[in-house]
Amino acid sequence: MWGIGFMETALSVGWLFHWAGLADIANTGLFFAPVVG
């Protein structure tokens, strides 16, 4: 059970970082879009 819980926690943290990274990329793109063109 501990192994399953550990995997679920790791996956949840991974998804949080994944979506945070996508949000950072999107925000950076929106920030630079007016500058680029």
C-alpha cells in the first residue's frame, strides 16, 4: 500500500510541476507576444 501511495503522490507532484511549467510557458509567450510582433 505504501508503494502505491508513494507512486500516486509522486505522480500528483509531477502533474503539478508539469502544469506549472505549461503555465509559465504560456505566460512567457503572452508577455513576449506584443514585443515580438
